[in-house]
Amino acid sequence: MGVALIGVSAEVFSKFYERVGVSLGEGSSLVLFRNDRTLLTRWPFVDERIGKKVSSEPLENAINNPQVSDAVVITDAPTSLRDNERVVRMIAFRLVPEYPLVVGAIATKELYLSSWRQSVYGILYTTLLSLLFIAIGTRLLIKSYHKNIQNEHLANHDLLTNLPNRLLFADRLHQTLGAAKRHHSKFALVFIDLDNLKTINNQYGHSAGDDMLVEASKRMQNCVRGSDTVARIGGDEFVLLLPNIDNEESAFSTSEKVRATLAEPYMVNGQAIAGGASLGIAIYPEHGEDENILTKNADKAMYYAKFHGRNRVQVFKEDL
């Protein structure tokens, strides 16, 4: 329903790269490209180059041939970061899995020959360590993203039945109402109250009642379309949102199908217990042109059904 944008200054990565690059020595560079060859940041930091596209043979090979990504090459190809000057250098690029990013490490001839003479293991260790830092950072970012997705789901869904809760349902009702007004279409709001939940809770315990709620939610979902919404808004109260219906008969037919499946017996502690539900229907725009009136009228129709025999479907009428 929206987009969250998180801005990170290029200097943040540049400072991180600086801590790694300083240990490599003078003549080293660390770069971060987007896969469209746009330079996102580098160390040493060159402000006028950030955001511009860079073209080089090693970079092109890494992007166009993922199978050779991670390969270390020695080249004297012109570099646009030094005004197309030919510089003998060692370059390694790596595509970041699942992200449109390319990480590169560059060492000039003077640097890598000097480092080789001093300690070949030092170069390998530092390079691997820098890539490890990047991999850890990427992993933490993905983990945080998945955690946010999980928290958002928990905030908008009922913990027991995993159906949309009152908060998410209110948002979907608002969206459906807006679409119906724009396209001059109809939709139905159906309030549902399970008839025997309190009796089952009192006689068999709340765990049995929870099992009944879970089973009832599955039955209702099997009766509606993929575009419809089944939500739990209270202890034994559910609601259906049926967008783009043709007429009142269509809403009544779906509601009757739900009533029939909820009336089938439930197995509680090995015993078949009678089910049942009372349903009230309000149709937009006949029974209300805003959310409050539609909700009130669907609720009124549901209570009329509940107090006049139960286990029935009632369409809202002005004279209820």
C-alpha cells in the first residue's frame, strides 16, 4: 500500500571503505557501483564522480558475465576515474547477490608489488576481510527487512486465525469504498457472529473454542473468491468484504454458502458439536454510502438474524 524510502549518504560507505582502504595502503581504491554502471561511492572519495556512469572493460566483464565475477585481473585499460589515464592495476569486482550492486577493489601496481614483497598473506587477509564485512552487512540488512515484514504482518493479522484484523480490514474497506465510488460498482459488507462459541468455551474449555475459530475461518475462506476479504474483528465476530458484486442476490448467495458450511458440526474432543452462525448483509450504495453507515447497518442486520432464530442470513432493511 506504500513505499518506504531510506536514504544513506554516500559518505557513510566511503568512510567505511576508508577504514578498510587505509589498511591496504596508498594506491588502493574501493568502489561501489549500481549494475547500470553508476558510481555510488568510492574511496578515496571523489565528489564530482559520484552519480556518474563509469565504463571500463573489467567492470563490463563483471556485469555482463556473472560467471567470471570475483575474478582478479591485471589491466592497464584507461580509467575514467583518472581522466582515461592508463594505470597498471589489479582489479576485482563482485556482483552482490539479489541486489543491483557491484563491489570493486582496486590496487595499483606499486601497491600490490610492494605488498607482495612484504606479505602476500596480508593482502589476501585484508581483501577477504573487507568482502566479509560487506557480506555481513548485506546479511544484516536482509535480516532486518524480513523482521520488518514479519512485524507488519503481526500488526495487521489475528494471531489465532491469521486472518486480517480490525485495523487491516478497516483499511481494505476504505480502499474498496473508494474504488466503488470511482467505478460506480457495488460491494457487500457481511457481519458474522458464531452462535455456539460461548457454549463450547464454557463446556469444553477455551482451547476447544480456539480450535472452532480456526476451523470456522478456514471454512469461510473456502467459500469466497481470492479478491474477497475474511477478517476477524472480535472474539466470535467475523466480517466479509465482497467487492464488485452484481446485485443483492449475489451477496446473499455467498453468505448463504458461508452460513451452510459454518452450520456443519465441529469435532470437539472427539464429539460432533453443532455449529451455526448469524449473518447480516449491507450493500453499497443501497444501504449506506460511507463506512460508518454500512458497518452500522450490516451489524444491525446480523443482530436481527441472531435474535430471530439464529443460523440465518438477513439483508438489511429500513424496517428491521
